[in-house]
Amino acid sequence: MKLIFDLARGMLSRRRRQTLVSVMGVALGVAFFIAIASLMRGFQTYFIEQVIDVQPHIVVKDETRRPLPQAAEIAHPDGAVALSGVKPTERIRGIRASAEKMAILEGIPGVFSSPILTGQALLRYGSRDVSVSITGIEPARYRRVSNLEKDLIQGSMEDLRSTANGLIIGIGLAQKLGVGFGDTIIAISPKGISLQMKIVGIFRTGLTTLDNQAGYTLLKVNQILQDRPNVVNQILLRLNDVTAAEALARQIEARFGDRSESWEEQNRNVLTVFVIQNAIMYSVTGAILLVAAFGIYNIISTVVFEKTRDIAILKSLGFTEGDIQWLFLLQGMIAGLLGAALGCALGQIMIEGLAQIRFQTETPAGNDRFLLAHDWRIFAVASFFAILAASIAAVVPARRAARLDPVQTIRGAA
Amino acid sequence: MNSALPPLLEAQHITRRLPEGVTLVQDASVKVERGEFIAITGPSGSGKSSLLYLLGLLDRPTEGRVLLEGRDTASLSAAELANLRLARLGFVFQFHFLLPEFSTLDNVLIPIRRLGRLKDAAARAQAMKLLEALGMAEAAAKLPEQLSGGMRQRAAIARALANDPAIILADEPTGNLDTRNAAAVFDIFQRLAAEEGRAILVVTHDAELAKRANRRIHLVDGRIVSDTRAG
């Protein structure tokens, strides 16, 4: 085997320029793959991390996925029941028996829950009215499922407790209303209840919709404001293991009947875009590697053609067909390996280059550069496919070489 | 000659026909013993080379069988034939067929390393010994393109001898050489037969050189028309 490797190396090293060209083809394919993959993966990972970081992992809502079954359907599960003109009963909206459900959920290790009540309200300050979405929270529990505390630029969550009718609002909203920390404003709910509230905190998340339209108060306060005493309309869950979210959401929904959405379900549209993005990336870089593989095929074919005499003598000396096939397959693999190694180096350089680029944008999260993944697996995958492509490309000419009849060659050369 | 031992190499009524119907060798029977120096002669197209390839297990006969040391080779696989060629036979062709990327020494080392019986150091020593015996010691590190025609052919002979074969098969080994170098190659063959007891089969159309062999097989139209021993 060492002998065949030495022979393969010797044959390649004598046609350096040709070898270099085909190696460069593979290297460019590998390098582009690495650069593009780390670019895409970097952005996707950042996005998913943001989602996982900012959003609760599971939201249990006071809705059902399908309308509740009618009594006749329950009584005759196998019957052909047709109901028309059904008028749904008016029932109090909200998660029923939320305290019991939360107690069960908290019992699962690695799961943290927080009840909230969301509702609309109008904030009035002087002559300005702004419609906002108010979330009633329990600070001690909410802290465990959200980043609100981190995003606060003024005040603290504890002030919600210590201040009567305290309210935390987004920076954009504060600017729109013209209020500052410590000011008192009036909140009016759709039910017509109005409360005097004091700004005890201002947050900035970087997400415009939140910063411009959201406010947080105590759960009890919001229940009074919305005139929905003791009602909780969402339970937010955070998990230590985010990958378990989808499965747990399905379990919760099966058990309680309340619509439960994992972060994956809530962001499905974006995650689907990622799948399509990846498919495009892999087909483009796959095409580059395919072209590189043709380069390898070309050089090995040329070598086989030029080496007809050497193949004949090796066979007459006692090399088997398998030996000869290995000899040329190895040349393809060596070219692929060199290409992969060079491509990895080139890819790393491209990543470093991309990392230097700065955009003149002012996004609140501070994304003025490419987000690049530094993942050895991208390098491994690129190298693996490059060597595989090179090997496959070399198989055909290698088999042709193995089948050459030495007698015909020697006769022709004489 | 000891008749109790099977002949070193024996062809029994071998015929080689191409699929297109052309007959290269017709009903040829040959016995080759140790130490014989055999010249195969005949006009061009008479099937000399074809007979040599059949005897050298490079080609298979359409009919008849070839026995190496009493063993029928017809039933052996291509890989088994390759191993027999590697260990028992040595080939020299009109064209030297040295691998151009490798030095003379490395070329001689190829069959030794392929057989794998000797360790690296011993293999190199064996290859050097062969080159020295052929007066090629100072050419060991040179590439084939740096050698003269005669030296290349001597390097090819060294390679044929690499695994200490019982039989050397040479196809017009002097075809590309001048008279002096051709005579030197035949000197080597004579010595290999007489002193080392190897069987040498040489295809040649040079009648003068053929006279130096101790047995001559003459072919016409694929048939052996005469098989004469000198002396």
C-alpha cells in the first residue's frame, strides 16, 4: 500500500501545473462553501439565539386549536353528526384553573413558568393618546422567563411591587408620549376603567414593535384595568433544554387542551426560510464542487492516457487490477485532500476577511458586521465532500486503467 | 536433465486466436528447463511475441495449457497469475518501460516492494547488488531520461531480476540498441543462464545474436517449425 501511495505521489508530482489547477478547483469550491456556510450559519444561529433568548420557549394560550366539540359530537363519536347554525356560548376568556396547571408544569424539572394577562389600553399624557398592549406580570416569576430585566435602562422590576400602579414602558413609547422616569400618566382600558399609573421603568429591546407599543405592570393591576379579576390568559414557559420545546408543547396541549405554541411553531415562517436558504447554499456550493470534480476526472483521465505504458509494465511485473485501480484512485484522493486542505485555509482567510467588513447602519442591536459561525463541522463537511467528489471522479478513469490489456500496449510500443 | 522433476515451464498444444478469428499461435508445445537460453526466432508476424506472452502468463491461450513448475495455470485468477509473474518471472521488452518519475534504483525496487518479502534496507541492498552486477551502480540515483539506451535496458534487466525469478522473458530486448550494447545484453543473458541457472527466453529477429543461444525455436505463421539445440 505504501508502494502504491509512493507511485501515485510520484506520478502526480511530475505534472505539477495540471495537478495544481485541479487542486485549486477543489480548493475554491471548499473555500466558498466554508465562507458562505459560516455566513449563513452565523446569521441563522444568531437569529435563533435571539429568538430563544428573547421569547418564551412555550406559550400556553387561552385558545383551542379547533372549536370545542359540541355535545352531540361527544355523545356520538362514530355517528354522522351534522350541526348547523351553532352559536358558541359566551364564556369567560382566560386559562381555566391556571394555578393548578402551573403547579403541574413547575413540577417538570428544568421548566419555569410565568402567568400573564395581556390586554389593550390607551395611555394618555397631556393631550397625547397612544394605544398600547399592556402585559400584567408577576415580577418574581416573569424574571425567569424573560429578558425584561436586562433590557431595562431605567428603574427596576422590583419598583413594580413597591409603587402603587407602577408601569414599565418602552423607550419609543416614552418618547412618543413625552414622559420620563417617575412621571404619572393615565391608562384607560377598553372596558372604560382608568387608572393613574407611574412610570417606574423604561426598557429598550431593539425590537421596534415592543419598544413603541408595550407596557408592563403587575398582574393584579392589569386584571383590575382589564376588569378581568383573577384571569390569566397566557402562561409563558422557559426550558433549560430548548430542543424539548416542541415535544413538551404537544404534551401540554394534549393534556390541558389549551393551545400551546413552541418557539419553533411561533417562528415557523422564518425557520422555513432558513431551510430554503440552506438548500440554495448547498446546491450552489455543490455545483462548484461538481465542477471541481470534473477537473479531477480530467486530470486522472489524462494521466491514465499518458501512463498507458507504465500501467502495462506494472501489470506485467505482477501488479493486479486492484493495485492499478488503487494507484489512480489514490491520485484523485490526494488531489481532493490537497484541495480540501488548501480550501480550508482559504476559507478561513475568507472568513477573516468578511469579519473585517463594517456596515454603516444603525440597528439597535448593533449589527454592523457579518455574523460568522466558527464551526469546525463546516470545515469537516466541506473537506469530506471534496474528497468524496474527487474520489468518485477518479473511479471511472481508474477502472479504465485497471482494465488495460498490457499485451496490446507492449505490442503497440514495440 | 533430471526427468523426475517437472519442466520449469511447459506449453502443451497451445493455440491463441483473437476474437476476430486471427490465429496468433497454432498448436505450440514447448518445454523449458533450468539454465536454458532459448532464442525464439521467425519473420515478423510469425507469432514470436504472442508465444512469449503466453509463456509469460501475460496472455491466456484459447486452447491448450501452460504449466509453470508443473502447475496448470489455466484455472488461476488474474490476481494469482499476477502474483506468479511477480515472484517467478521477469520481463524485458524492446522499450525499457522504466517509470520516468522514479530513479533507476526506485524502478528496480518496485517489484521487490510489491512482493514485500524484504524489509526496506534489505530491499535496497538487493536492488543495489543487481545494479552493481550489471555495472549500473553509479546510475542508481539517476532518472531514466538521464541514461543512455544501453543503460536503460540494463536497468530494465535489473528490474526483471529484482525478485530472483526462475525465468526471464525478453521480447526483442536489443531492438533499440546498437550492436555493441546488443552484444552486452546477450552476454548478460548467457551469464544468467549459465552461472545462475535461470531459464532465458528471448524473442529476436537478429540471426547472429540468436546463434549465441543454446536452443533455437523457429516460428512461421504461428507454428513451431524447428526446435534445435546447439552443441
